[in-house]
Amino acid sequence: MSGASADALAARLRAAEPRAGATRVLAVDGRSGAGKSTLAEAVAAELAAPVVHLEDLYGGWDGLAGGVDRLVAEVLAPIAAGRRALVPRYDWHAGRWAGPVPLDPPAELVVEGVGAGSRRAAAYASLLVWVEAPDDVRRRRALARDGDTYLPHWDRWAAQEDDLLARERTAERADVVVTS
């Protein structure tokens, strides 16, 4: 990846002002298969911070917008208020919601997924990172990761990404752009 290393992003987050109560939030956004999860996990390891994956909040293949709403209402707003968040968790194999995961307000929090940098969520972010990769690379990675499960939904999900990203213009608002 080029644009910033995990340790540089961790240092930059530590130096940033908290915008979710006392918590500094790193939002890692980008299209499916861009490398968001890999970067988020590396930065979280540097910080010893928890990661919230929007994948757990989407609620199915038509749930991109709902996942962003859940991120704000059920994770970021409670954390900003100094309260424990109950992070929703969608079970993709069972096709239903599983029990939420409690999350006490940490010093740093990494949030990753398509929509992590949407305007409502970015209001809580101390640092917004956009991860990009060529379309063919993204598709290959996503399908290698999720295979036959994702393939029939690729175009459907991409259309939701197109709508959200055209409206939010997240890449243009990012503090850092990373190419993977």
C-alpha cells in the first residue's frame, strides 16, 4: 500500500483531537475489495484498538445505507456520549442478526467499511482514510475472499456503493488517500 503506513496513520490518529467524546476514531473507507480491512487491522494492531467492521452492520446485500445508520446511532453516538455501545452483528451465513457485541468507549477506535467516511459518520472521525485500488484488483480480491457467496451480489452491491459515494464524495473529503 502506498500513501501512508499503518504506524504513520496510528501516530497521526494519536495526535488528532478526539471527535467522539474522548475517543479518536479512524474511519477507513473505500469500495469493496480495496484493502480497507487489511489496513484497518494493521492500524488497530499499532494502536491496540478495537475495530468495528461495517460488514457486521449492513444487515444483508441491500443494507449499505442501513449499516451507516446503525454505525452512527448504535456505535458512534453512544461512544461519543461516553456510554457503552452495543455493536450490531449480522450473521451472513444464517441471514439474520446475532447478539450485539458490547464496546466501552476506547481511547482509539478503528471503523472500516464502505460508508465509514459518510458525512454523518465522519462527524465523529478524527481521521478519514480513503483506500483505493483498480476495479479489476478490487473484484479479484473480493471474490477471492468471499467467492461464490459474493459473486451473485457484486453488481447489486456496487450499485449501492455508486449511489452512496456519489452522494457523499468521501474520497474528496479524505484526510489521507491510500492506494493498495
